[in-house]
Amino acid sequence: MISRARRISIPVAGALVAFGVVGASTSAAATDPQDVTAKAAVTTADAATAFWTPERLRAAKDRTEELGNSVKGSGQPSSAEPDGKPGLVPPIGGEAKTSNKSKQVNLPNTVGRVFFTLPGKNPFDPKSWKYCSGTSLQGKYRNVVATAGHCVYDPASNRFYDNWIFIPSYWDGNQAWEGKTPYGIYPAKWYQAHDDFVVKEDFDYDYAFVNVASGFKVSWDKGKLTKTPVGRLGDNVGGQGFTWNRSTKVTVFSFGYPAGPHPDGDRPFTGRTMKWCYGKTAPMPAAAKFNVQEHIGIKCGMTAGASGGPLLLNYKSKSRTGYLNGVNSIAWDTDGNDRYDRLSSPYFNSETYDVYKVAANRWTQ
């Protein structure tokens, strides 16, 4: 296998980090690690919140299907491995306690759908209305959403998306507006992504961490919008923990909102409700199509739309929390039968922590 040069990251001392590093920033700081691209959202929080009417939410299509994030075939395992000591950030509410086991799989309140419009396109054109999956994540100011890099930054136009919002616990089962946004809408204020994804479109770094504004419950009456502030994301739904430099063979849950077709054209999912997979990760093969050399994956038949959803280590159904150990990035048809059977994530190492800690310490209103 051809190896490539990687930046040398100083590993975090010890196995437990409480809240990232000390020292919050409200702008891209000169002290940010060199491998982090931080960008303020172009669309204001008010404008992004007002943009997403019930009709536009229903009409949004998953972005990953258009990008073609899939691989057919298999091969030798990739070279994913730790680059330092393992680290751990506890979930919100789990800083000083543990949860009992539960046999039932309760869906996490933290997971939801991410909505955005294509940059440089007419935002009022329905073809511009897109979505992915994501999750609320622990952070000093309880304002962090984790998702895939391609759900924040558009590889096609090389720009960050516009009108970006996060709706935790999104549910569209009865078409009722109240059912879609049970905990409110949280618009983006800052994006943090790895420089190698932004510059090189390297999917070994296909992850991003978004700082969102405090949320709103919204209602529409004859086209008029009414907003009611609901406060910070993490205060309302909690936030998953974060971990990095773990074994490449761990048991995780994956959550997301799949909607795209299998290669054979079958569409078993609608994207309207959250789905999950459960399994043990393993290093995935290299994939030149996406410059992938360090992905881990699990057996999973979820399709496009699940992109950006979390891989959670040590997920506890009782507390609905675990530790973010990856994000859904690429669907795989490893046996060539035109059905996706694996879902892969970039391996989270010290460079992932570099990106996360910038977001974890950034304050937003």
C-alpha cells in the first residue's frame, strides 16, 4: 500500500480530557492548529431559521446521493491506526456518573437532520434544498454539532453551504410541523473542518464540527413566522461524548436518516425517521476514488442521507448517550450484489481532536 505523509500531532496527555482546551475564541484565532479550517457562516442565524419553511423541509433531498459517496468492491484493510494516546470527553450529563444497561435501543435525542442550500445557487430553487444527518456533541458552551465534512463543505463548488441549520430528533412521520422540530431549530454560526478535506477533498478527513446559535421553536401562520427562543442546543437535548485514538475494532451504534437508493435502485428508506445499525468496526480497504486510506466501517445497509450521523461507542440506551467515534461518510457494496452492506467513517485520531477542540471552545450566542 502506498503510504502518505501525515502531519505530526502532539497527543493529548492522559486518557481523559474534560472539555477540550482552555481558552474560547469567537473568531478564527492565530493559535488554531494549522490543520483546522474555521469559517463563519455567511447566512445569519435569523435568515437561516426563517428560510426553512415546512414545505422546504419536506422537499429537501439528501446531498450524498448526488455526490456519489459510495464504493463497490473490497480489498486489503486500510492503514487506520492510533497516532497517540486515546482520549475521552464525557457526554453532557455524564461527566460524573455512569448509566445502567438497558435491553431496549432508545433513539438518541441528540441526533437529527442537517439542512442547507447549495452555495452559489438560487436558494429558492428546490434543487438547492439538501440535507444530511448529525448529532449534538459535548462542548464548553453546549453549541456543537458533529457531522460529515461533505455535509458542511461542498466538494463540487469548493464552498461552505448556506442556510445551514440543525434539527435534533427530527421526525416527519405525521407531516405535523410540531413533530418535525420537537426541540427547535439551531442555525450555524461557525464551521470547523480539517484542512485536508477543504483543500484536497481527502475523505480520510470527512468530518466537521459546527457551532450553532441558540435555538428557536417556530410556527407559521398564513406565511408569517413566529419564533420563540429555546436556549442552547446541549441544554435541550444533551450532547454525546467524544473519543479518539481508540482501537479500530470496537462495537458501535450508527444513527442517521437514510433516504437514497441502493445501487440496484431499491429505496427502502424515506429519510423521514431515524434508523440505526449496530456492529463491530474494522479497517476498510483503501479507495482511490476518495483518497481513502484510513476508514473504519461496520456492517450496515443504510443509504445516502445517513451521512454525518454518528458512530457511538459505549452507547447506553437508558441515558441515550455514548462517545462519538466516527461519522457516516461512505456506503460500500463490498460483495458486488448492488446492495450496500457496509458504512464507513474516517478514523478519529489526534488530528480529529485538533478540529473538535476548536469548536468545543468557541462561544456563540
